[in-house]
Amino acid sequence: MAELQATGNSIEPARDEPAQQTLPASFDAAADAAPAPVPTLLLVDDEPGVISSLKRLLRPLKYEVLSANSGAEALTLLESARVDVIISDMRMPNMDGAEFLSRSRSMAPDAIRILLTGYSEVDAVVRAVNEGHVYHYLHKPWDDQDLLLTIQRALEQLALQRKTERLAALLQEQNEKLSSFNMELEREVDARTEEIRQTVMFLEGAQQDLKSNFLTMVKVCANMVEMRCGLPGHSARIGETARQLGAALGLSDYACNELLMAGLLHGIGKLFLPDALLKTPIAKLQPQEAKLYQLHPLHGQMALTPVSQLSGVQAMIRHQYERYDGRGTPDGLLGGLIPLGARVLALARDAEDLRIGVIAPQKMNDAQIISTVRAQSGIRYDPAIAEKYIELLMKHAELTPEGVPDRVDASHLKEGMKLADDLRTSRGTLLMTKGKVLSAEQVTQIRRYEIHEGEPFVILVERAAEVRKAEVA
């Protein structure tokens, strides 16, 4: 549940102040150009005398006033009328104010809700606030000036919200009309769409293979993104961190495998983005560039839509930039409404990005990452997931895996050895996947690749059974 703060009788979710963004004066003028419609108020109370008193109070003002004597009647009105402010009594027969205001949200999502209550039961007020998103509540009998001022402020807030929406729409329209960018964008779209189409073809073919082959194809697609972004092994590390974090949270093997694939494919939508955008730290992006960058999860979801096996992964990728406090993108989901996998993926992605300098120009060490995650717990990240990640990271240096792999040179590779990790070139290009049992031909091939690269590979193989037995003895 979001933390609540009270000012007078006003109860609103506590939140950080939004960053100020300066827009051209022409945008402001255009947003104000539309004539303001007459505000519509809906009064809901089972006592006709209360309705009459409210109407009499509001009569001198230029408001259109609707009224209903029950929650059911009010819901019927909302089916055909657009309402700006809803003023509802709490205690009504059949359907109380909390239930009515909660149900009204789906019919009038942007309406401001004010609650009238004749008794001071805190639980009832809190329920109304949480279920009906109440902007303000007043006790009966109310103070006329207090009520009028509350309505005025509610309408001002609603007007500001709608102005912001108009500004956003106008800004998008203006950007779409930039002719110098439009032709280049169309060429980019065609090229990136073809890249995504080819990637989808790879994934569709992988559906008919075994799970190991399917995961190999996912890694190939991740490798394409890594090569494009110049970040070798980046997606693989995010996927492995997400998988380990899921296991620590007690998730099933299937869910952990989905987290691994979500990490591998989290950036597949970046194939749609211009090269210059991918080379700039997120903190240095201009507002319009940041907006374009944040579209990549939607492109990624679109690219993976034909692959039914990845339906859960698609949701994680789409919602990876949601925030726990509800101020994220693309849907502004709050807390537990964000898919669990997306919450895990977001933390795993940010931790890796902080480590290598993708978010900010400065790279962070473990201590700095822990401090950052702790500071953003409950804001960007699920507190339970953040706590578990910090616990894992703090213990990382002390952990001793039961089966520590051997690192061998290419010259010491032998037929029958099994890779304990993905084999990559020094530039990060994927050659062979974890679990591969090497044939004599593949051993020779690896040695040739290493000579061609001019640098030794990091090759990890599983220890032989007799070595493990000797260590135990």
C-alpha cells in the first residue's frame, strides 16, 4: 500500500516532486487555446435535504450540477455523462461511498473524488481513500467556504492535469512534423524492422527444437543486440543475475528460466534505435532522446509477439521500466500491479548498467551499487526484491560454489570436456553455449579461433568426477 500523508482533511499518496521541464512558450499558448468547458459536478447522497443544500450552495457558480440519491443511480448517470468532480456521502444504504467511488473509477477515471462523512471512523475513511482514490474528505456538517475552496482546488488540479496531457499530445505532433528528421527516420524504421523480422524468424524456427536449442537461439539474438550496442556479455550477465535473484526469492525453475530469457532479450527492441542513441549514457540523454529510448521495451514486446513460448517474457520486457511508486513507463503500474518478473528484471538490469556505466558515465563498484539500490528501494524497486539482491551481493565474495569449474587454455582442451559457461571471443562474440560437450573437431576449431583473435580465450570447463572425489577425500 502506498504511504499516505495528510494535510488538513486531504489525504494523498506521498511522492517525490517531479522534475521541472521547460517548454517553449508557443506550446503553452497552444495548450491554453482550447476553451474551457463548464465543469460538471455529480452529487451523491441518500438524503434529499443534503442534495438540496449542496445545490443551493453551488447555484451562484457556473457549474453544471448532476445529482443522484444512491450509488447505483450515480453509476447509471456516469454511463452517459462526463463528470469532473464527484462529491459522495460515505454512509449510504446498499452501496456505501467507498464502494461507489471505487466502481466509479472505471467509468470516470480522471474525475476528482471528494468524500463527505458524518462520522469519524478512520478505517472507513482509509478504505475510501485506497479503493476510491479520494482527493479530499470533509465532515458533516461541512463548512461552506471550505467545501467551495476544496472544489475550486480540485478543478484547478484537473485542469492542470488535462493541460499537461494536451501539451504532451502537442509536443508529439510537433515532433512528427519535423521534415528534416522524417525521411531519415523512415529509412531507419525500414532497416530496423527488417532486422527485427529476421530475429523473429530465428525465434519461430527455434520453437520446433529442444529447449536447449531454443535457449541457444535466444542467446544468439541477445548476442546480436550486444554486438550492435558494443556491450559484450551484457545481456547474459543481466539474465544470470535475474535468474539467481529469482531462485533466491523462491521462484520455480520455470519462472527462473523465464527470468534468464527476459534478461537475455531485455534489449532486443534497441535494434530499432539509432546508433548514436545507444552510445550515450542514459543520464546524458536529452528529454526527447530519453523518450525515444524508453520505447525499446515496446518494440521488444512487438518483436517477440509471434513466439508463444515467450508470452511471459514479453510482459517482463514491456514493464521493465515501471517503477514501484507508480511513476514509471509505459503504463504507470504501481507496486504489486507490476509483474513480478518485470520487478526482478528491472533491478538486475539497473545493477549491471550501473556497474558498466550505461546509466551514468561513472562506473560503480559493489558498495556504490548497494547504496543506490537501497536508496531507491520502495521508489524504483520492490523493497523485498531490493533487500534480497543486497543480501546476495554482500555475500557474493564469501560464496564458494560446490562445483567450481576449471579454467583451461585452448591448448589443454580435450575431446569430451563440457563447457561450464558460454564461450566468447575477446570481443564478446558468442561461439559455443554452456553445457556443450566438445568434439575433437570443435577443440581444433576453438584453437583456430583463438589464433585468429590474437588473444587467449577464457574457457571454463566442468571438473572431472575423479577430481571432485579426490578433493572430498
